[in-house]
Amino acid sequence: MDLVVVSNRVSRGNPNEPMTGGLAAALLPVVEQSGAIWVGSPDQADSGGLKESSVEKLGRGKLVTLDLPAEHFSRYYKGFANSALWPTLHSRPDLIDISDLDYFSYREINAIVADGLLQFRNHTTFWVHDYHFLPLGAELRKLEIERKVDIKKTVGFFLHTPWPKPATIRCLPYHVELIEAMLAYELIGFQTDEYRQNFIDYVGPDFGSMIENSVVISRCGRRTRCGVFPIGVDADKFAQYSEQAVSHPFVSSLRNSLNGGKLAIGVDRIDYSKGLDNRVKAFDHLWAEQPRSISLLQIATPSRSDIKAYRDLQSFVADLVRDVNLRHGAKDWTPIRYHNEGFSQSVLAGLYRTAKVGVVTPLCDGMNLVAKEYVAAQDPNNPGVLVLSKFAGAAKELDGALLVDPYDIEEMSHVISRAISMSPYERSSRWNRMIERLRGYTIQQWFSDFVVELENIQAEKTAGKSI
Ligand code: G6P
């Protein structure tokens, strides 16, 4: 395969290792199966250090990590990417906290990665992932001119996060030059049509672009196609993992400890976009009305702990959980089992299957693969119910879920109560609708749709040249 995939975080492919975030977990099987080259940052030890660059085999593909200077990496990752772009893209511009140096380092790292990619100049298609690399396509084009290298490649970009309304994007420092840079990509993919439309609204005539048929942006002689590619999961793999994991010691001891009681599950990185505090408050409200109706297993994986907003949230949520457990708990019953650690996909699948309610209630989320994984891991003969935020991209596809407004704590508690008492018939018919969708549009299909679109653009360019 002639494809180079680029993302900040990469994964080495052990299904028994904990995964951080949906992107690396999602890309891993498709890189392994397709034989693509996957380029990313070296391991980021949480102490802040970067390990050395390396080249490794990954299934039929290859994993290449690049040497990145530590002095820029921290300002790029902690700074501009996660303290300016992430809050803006998740409609929290009030949390932007950066300096000009952070932006400078973000651009530097993008330029250094572009330089590192020149070793693959003979590959024809490049696919860049996520907000860490908005200007990477532009940096590649710049190198092409400066070094007089004839790179015939087509470069596409996929955004895993939401893209908010133009008014929010305008709060982002350097938004004009960043979005100008994004237009060096020939294909930009979004998770939902709403995000695509928000992008088009920003880059319209005020920005000096022409929009053709709501999908192609023309500006200064360049054309960028915008498409919608909702990321999927490997539904069959999750089903298989979940059957196997029933006998995993952690899963079976959890099941035994429930003493026949019902379990809800939440699985999130501790991030302000995930709505963890409102979720805990919704259960608090539920237990005030219906004591012991269900317990909650909340897996809350620490994330980006070097950033103050994340550290503050970690202690805030832990305090809230402690308080709720004190008020509703008893010697023989713990309302919230709170785990601050990551779990492997194979164990998670068993936990999903054990839980009769999946609660996925982010305030804002590009897609949210936990929602899809929860559905895929259910027992077809006795499936659980998915309670899903209407502000997750997954809500556009999973029409069998009970949709909630994650800001409305009382409503959430009533919907969870409805999920607990839903009839087996309704649970099955809702689940069947969702699993059909997940089986019909898998992660493999998502990957191949995007690559085919890139290849079509490449073919059009080649044909255009030969005319
Ligand atoms: C989200 C982002 C990914 C990121 C993941 C984990 O899913 O879209 O790009 O890798 O969070 O975050 P981290 O900062 O730990 O890579």
C-alpha cells in the first residue's frame, strides 16, 4: 500500500495494553491490515520526556516515530494543541491559555514533521490526522518549493474532534493563518455534516474563497474537497472480545460482586468535554429518588495531567464521587466504583457486556467511540441500553440510543431510570437498529472510503497533468 498515515499519538498494537483515546486505538487495526506506514511522535512519558525515534514493523504496515525537539514538543502538545485548539474545538474558548511561544513551537513541530515526511516522498497519498497537525499539509507544500522536490502526492486530513461555529473559531489566536494553511489539504474529512458545514461557513466568501456545491473550496488556485466520514469500530472484534472476556478475572469478580444488582458503565478520559461531573450529579439525583436502583462503574483515565484545567478537573470529580458515595453508600453497597486507570480493549469489552446501561454523556464530542464499542460488545440475547448525549457525533448515527441533554441533570437521571426498567423487547429492537449500522459501516470501511477518495483526487490530478 502506498499510503502514509500521520498522527501525534501512535499505538504499538498490543490488545492487552491500555489505550489512550479513540484515535490511536482506531487507527491501529487498519494500519496493521492495510500495510500503510504510520508516522507519529515518540512515546510521551508522562514525566514529559520524549523517547527516541524508531522504526518498527506493525502487522503488514510499519510504525515510524520521529525525533522531535523536547523544548518545542511541550509547547506544541501541552500548549497550543491542548490549551488553545482543544478547548476551542470543544466550544470552551474561555479555557484558552497560551502564549505566542506556544504557537511558534506548534508551527515548528509541524515544520519538523513535514521535513521528516520527505523520506517518504515517493509515496503518493498522505493522510494526516487531527488538530495537532492543522498546518502540516501547508508545511509539506512549502518544502516542496524550497527544496525543489517534485512531490506528486495527494495530502488529506481528517479531524477527529468537532469543528465549532465560526464565532467560536474566531476566538482562537492565529485562526486566520491556521485555516488558510488547512486549505493546502486537498481533502478534509469531518465526523458529521454539522462540523463540515461549520467549516464551510467559516471559509466562505468573507474568507475570500469560492464554495462549489457546498463541498469544494477554491482559493488562490487551490481546491479542497470537504467530506463527511463518520469513524466506525470493528464491531465483530468487540463482540468476540466481549464473549472471551466474560471469564477474565477482573470482569468475573466484578460480576460476582454485584450480587444480582444492575450496573451502568461510563468510560472516559478525564476531560472537561466529557461531562463527568454532570453525569455523577445525574446518578446522585437518581439515587435520591430510587436508592440502589443501579450502581455505576466509572472508568476515568487521567489525561493531559500537566495541564492545570485537567488537574483541577481530576480532583474536582474525585471529590464529587467521594461525596456522592458517602451520602448514598452503605457497608454492603458502593454506588460509584471509580477507577482512575486505563483498561485494555479486551477487558473493556467484557465490562461493557456486564453493564446493562452504557452512559456516554459528553458536553461536546467529535464522535465518541465508547458509545459504539458499548453497542458492539452487547449480548445479542440480552442487550443493554445506551444513554447518549445529543452533543456526541455518534448521536447522528445511533438512533436506537436514548438521547439526553448532558446539561440537564434531572432529565438525565430520568432517562437512566427509563433505561433501567426498559422491556427486553424494546432493548432488543433498539440494539438491533444500532448494531446493524455498526456492522454496515466499520472502521475498515471508514478507512477505505477516505483512502479511495484520496486516490480519486490523485488520479484526477494525474489525468489533468497528462492532458
Ligand atoms: C482525542 C484526540 C486524539 C488524542 C486522544 C487522547 O481522542 O482526538 O487526537 O490522541 O484524545 O489524547 P492524548 O492527548 O492523550 O493523545
